[in-house]
Amino acid sequence: MKNEARVLDIARHFHSQTDPRLHEDQGPLTIVAGHGATIIDDLGNHYIEGMGGLWCASLGFSDSRLADAADRQLRKLAVYHTFNHRSNEPTIELVEQLAALAPFENARVFLVGSGSEANDTMVKLAWYYHAARGHADKRKIISRYGAFHGSTVMGAALSGLPHMHQSFNLPPLPVIFAARPFHYFDSLPNETGRDYATRLANELEALILAEGPETIAAMIAEPVMGAGGVLVPPEGYFRKIQAILRKHDILMLLTKWSAVSGALETGSAARRSAWSRTCFRSQRGCRQVTFLSAASSYRTRSTNASPTRRTRRECSATDSPIPVTQ
Ligand SMILES: Cc1ncc(COP(=O)(O)O)c(C=O)c1O
């Protein structure tokens, strides 16, 4: 059966973020079970899954309370939508709980089915917001090199990873790129974290002025960059860049803040930290659009520093993305 499943996967399954030719040779790593932070493959190998699935296995890889809740609900009302004023009880309960988690007043929750869809939605809402205020020309979105923002057309355009752009012939979309906050590799000799954060904020402002603030709708950022290398920003980074954004009437779109904040702290502790306050409180009310995703439950420390520090030159070939979309 194991080999049969492997052959079927190779023959029938077109994987995302996977080289199809390589997949024909090596086939899938097939996971059959999981408990807590551990997963087990079809050969019985156990792994500690440091990424939490795709940064989303907040409650581990099997949870009987979740299974029971799903079982109860699937037997009562398996599916219903929320278009055109429709709602349903679990949805209302969920939005209430999510709103209570947001550390700002009067949060509203827009539910979607994936991170990519959440980011597309945030961009649409940012365009809507500026157009409604008579600034329809504010359309460009600032993203950052190394960012991963999803697999949809806009998600790929927002992603600062060359392989998300090359070969797909993406249409021109109004996305521009700023530097990633990677003190460990990208700082100047003897540059402190604070100085580096100040320099990045100054560079961001220079980019905004060069492009024209009246053309820029929003900046999108993962508070801790995930796929780009689990990059914890230097101290003061978000406070400094948010001041620049506010000055130029540019929205901050925060994505998956809590999913990777497991690298710092978890759950409500992360919400209470100075770091998350910076992210959430400095732009209030409708000036902020936030996508809350599931929090990673792993209490791991940041893995920012690799055991052997590579030189800037060694890193640049693979880690430094190029400007891709205009
Ligand atoms: C920061 C971030 N944004 C967006 C996405 C895309 O989410 P999805 O695969 O659910 O569309 C991911 C996926 O890992 C992500 O890490």
C-alpha cells in the first residue's frame, strides 16, 4: 500500500511549491499521524515538526476536543455561507472570540479560507479604504524581500521570493519592495539592532518619497518573517516604520502575526509583549487591517542564528531576492 500510495501521489498529485520533475524521482514524504508537536510518516519515522505544519498547527497534530467539536457540528450543520447577511452560530461565536483576542477596540473579523485569501482581502480593503476617502490613486503595496504572502496571484506578487515570480509571467501589479529586517546577515559592521532599525526606517521613507506617497496604499509585513527565514525584527523596527507609514497616510497590513510569534512567546503572553503592542496599537481603529491566524503552540526560541555564521557573500546567491513586480 505504501508504494501504491507513493506511485499514485506521483501520478495524480500536482503539489504546490514543489519541483514536479524532482517529485517524479523522489516522491512524497507521506505523513500518516501526529501527536502534539510530533508527526509520523508511513515508514514509522517520528519527527518533531518545528514549522507547525504550515505555521498553523496551533493545537498540535491531533486533538480530541477539536475532533469532537467537528463531529458535533458536522452532524448538525455541515456547511453554510456568510454572504448576503447570512450567518450561523459557530461563525458568530468564532468572530466574537477572535475580536476579543485583538488588543484594540472594536475589532471586526472578516473570515476567509486561507492565508493567501486573507492577504488578497487586506489589499482589497486597503484600496477600498483609500478610494472611499477620495484617494483612489493610492494603490501601490510595499512588501519586503524574503516575504511570503501566499499562492494566489496577489499573494505571489506580494511575495519577495524570486521563484514565486519567475516563469509565471505574472501581470503587472502595483507591488514594490523594501529591505527585509535581517540584522544577523544584512547589518553593517558594528551596526546595533536599533541603528539598523533606524536605517531601515530611513530607507523605507526614501522609497516612499521616490515612489510618491500619494501612490502608496499600504505596507504588508509578517511581524516575524516565516518562509524568509523566521526573521525576528530588530528592536524598535515596527515602531519606527509605523511612524513613517502614519506620516504618509499608508496602512500597515500585518499577516500571521501569532503563527510565528511562537518563535518569541506564545498565546496571550505574545499579545501582552511590547513587541505585539507595537504592532497592534500604533495604528488604531479602521486604519489597521489585521489578519489573525492560528497561533503556533510551540515554545521555541528564535532560530535566527545558524550554528555557523555564513558570510554576506555566501548568503547573497540564494537569500537575496530581486525586485520582481512593478
Ligand atoms: C505569512 C504567510 N502569509 C500567507 C500564507 C499563505 O497561506 P495559505 O497557504 O493558507 O494560503 C502563508 C503560508 O504559510 C504565510 O506563512
